[in-house]
Amino acid sequence: MRQNITEDDEGKAVVQGNETIGRIVDVEHGTAHVDPDPGVTDTIMSKLGWSDRDEETYPLQEESIEEVTDDEIRLRETL
């Protein structure tokens, strides 16, 4: 089970429980940046590696990650 983020993870959905909460739009120095409400254009751009990070993206803390799969980033459940 992988927990670290790489540039290959750009464009993946960020999921907590059964809910998609955003999408990875950029990875810089091992830190993923999440757009909590990406449009179709943002999603396609991130999958192509064309980052579109702006003031509406948020860094994803590595300790929040439960698992990185081929399709998504799963976050740990919070209390």
C-alpha cells in the first residue's frame, strides 16, 4: 500500500469515505495540491500534467493519506 504522492498522481480523485472531495491538480516537491471543486477543464489539464494551481487549491498533508491507488487518493477517516 503506497502513501507517498508523485507527479504521476496528478489528476486523481481525492476520496474520504464514500465521498470525492477534490482532485490532485499539482504535485510539487512531494506535496500534492488539491482543488476541492475542479471543473472538467481543470481535471483534463491536471491529467495532462498542465498544473493549474491557484489560491483555491490546498496542500494535502501526507499524514492524512491512507492509500494511493491507480485511480484515487484515499484519505484516513477522521474522528
